[in-house]
Amino acid sequence: QVQLVESGGGSVQAGGSLRLSCVASGRTFSPYSMGWFRQAPGKEREFVAAISWRGGRTYYADSVKGRFTISRENAKNTVYLQMNSLKPEDTAAYYCASDRRAFGDRVPFGPSEYDYWGQGTQVTVSS
């Protein structure tokens, strides 16, 4: 059974930083691209960032580009999301997800392209 467990969420003031972690278990971690998504109350789940299975390619939503950094440590089965210069509009539940395809040649952006999801970790940014 594949499990993804996020941690690191919390409450911060605008301009602050948080580092989210997602630990995977249940299948070999390294062959799969990983993504971070977020969902605010009353809104659809949206793409935040993704990283290729080798870690050489990263992609970001325009809204977080330059402020968030995605990275991975395959030896620890972990993907991270470093979030700096946080804004109130970043408030949401954050989810990590694993690509459906192993050794994919394209990093997916759509939620339907990911097959396993974590339970989410809440990030609240106050002004």
C-alpha cells in the first residue's frame, strides 16, 4: 500500500517561511515524478510545483514562482516544498502526489495524472 505523509504546515505571518515535507512508502520512490498541489476552501485543487523523477526538472505555478522551491531526496523517499515570502493567498491545504507513470518523460501538471495522494497539511498565512 502506497502512503504519502505530509508534514510541516502551520500558521505564519505574511512574509514568513515554511518547509513542507512528504515521505513516501509502499513502493520505490525514485522512479516517480512528484507534485505539490493546494486547495483553499471553496476552490478547486490547483497545481503548485512538480519535480521530475531524477530531480533535474522543476516546474512552478506562476503564483509561486520565485518564492517556492521543490526538491527531493530519493535516498530518504522525501519531497520538499520550501515556501518563502508567504502571502495570505497562499493559505490552503497542501497535498503531495505521486505520478502514475514510472520513469515518465514528462512531468505532469494535472491532478488526474497523479495516482497517490497524501492527506494534506494546512498552511495558514495571516496578514
